Amino acid sequence: MLWLTAIVCLAAGAAIGFVLAGRTNTNPTRIAELEKSLQDLERTHARYKDEVSDHFNVTAELVQQMTDSYRDVYQHLASGAQDLCTGEVANKLLPASREGGFGASELSNDSADIQPPKDYAPRQAAGKSGALSEGFGLEKPRESDKDYL
């Protein structure tokens, strides 16, 4: 009886193996097709990356040309204002600087007092807790209120 069980199990295993081997489809032609498809996709992807790179290079050049043109127009307006208007009016309209508004300008006296935001809440007074304290704004219970608690 043991021999019969072993032979039946061997036959069932062989049948299952045969079915699974047929489903995996490890044909050399299928593998070659998949490799060709992969290579085509890689070439397409590389071409796409090149096109994107070229696009952004052209965009950067066009933006640079636009910036240069804007600077030229601004300088033209500034020199025209200097020539055609009174000095006070020309200085108010368009300051005739070399950079024409494109360079780093000096901060005015008002903006020198501006401070960056703090990542904490400062205390209002020396003995009080800050706004981020757990007890901020809470009053201590009075003796008359303790009766109700």
C-alpha cells in the first residue's frame, strides 16, 4: 500500500509540474520579444530625456534674452526720463542706475528694522509664562470656586 501511495503522489507531482511548466511560457522567442521591447522602451526613454533637456535649454536662453531686452527697455526709459524730465521727477520715476532695478538694491532704513519670525513666543513680562506655555491664559481657581468643584 505504501508503494501505491508513493507512485500516485509521484504521478500527481509530475502532472502538476507539467501544467505549471506549460503556463510559465519560457519560450526563447517570447524572451527575445520581451528583451526587444525593453530595449525599445529604453531608447524611447533616452530620447524623451534628451528632448526635455533641449526644451529647458531653449527656454533658459529665451528667458535670458527676454531679461536682457527688458533691461535695455528699462535703461532706455531711465535715460529718457533723465533727459526729458526735471531731475527730481526723473529720480522719482526711474532711478538711472547701471543695473536698472535688476541688481541687489540697498535696504531702506525702514526695512532694516524688520526681523525674521521667531519659532517661539516671547514672554510678555519676566514673571509670566509665554504664549506657548500649557497654562497660558488659564486662571487659578479661587477659594470660592473650589466649593463647586
